[in-house]
Amino acid sequence: MSKDDYHVIIYQILSYLYQCLKSGKAVEPGKLRADSVYFTANGQSINIGYWAYIIYHLRRGGYIEGVVFTDMDNLSVPYPADLDGCMITPEGIEYLTDNSFLAKAREFLKETKAIVPFV
């Protein structure tokens, strides 16, 4: 597992959104963007298409809400243009706490001392 692994990124996004919800703090959209330091591996940001895919499928799966999408050339999924209203859903909380792949991602991040880097 690596820092740019799908489940690691999912875990980081959902964990951050859940912590914001529990603490009553506003989500900082910059922390969720592809070029955020939290999604940088080996000195490079994750691929914008990969990031858009992840955000799109989190929304489509009902794990997050409040994202505004727009079509963008060269992307296979809509681009998440506005993350200001992004928040975790009850389904996202359940997925975060009950999914075995996300548990593995949590352990990976714990080992690398990067667990919930946003907080």
C-alpha cells in the first residue's frame, strides 16, 4: 500500500470530513484538492483524473455530498469544481468505520505516522 493508493486517499478524505463534522469546523476545500500536500506521493500530486474519479465515486456512492461537478475535457468523469459544501454522509461514516480496506489504509497511515493528517 502506498500514499497514493485508492483506499488510502478515500480514508484520508472521509476521515477529514468526519472530523470536521464532529468538531463543527468548516471544511477547508484546499485540503481536499488533488494538489494538496496530503495527496502528494514522491514529491508529485496525484493525477487530476484519478483524483476526480475518486471524488466522483465517493459522491456517486453516497459517501459524500455537497460537491458541485462540471464537465471537463480529457476526463472520464465530471470534475469536482466546488468542494465548499462537501461533507460526509451517514453512509460515508459507516463505510469509514466498517470497511476492511479502509481499516488496512488506517493501519498503513498509522505506521507512517500520517493518520488523519488534516487534523
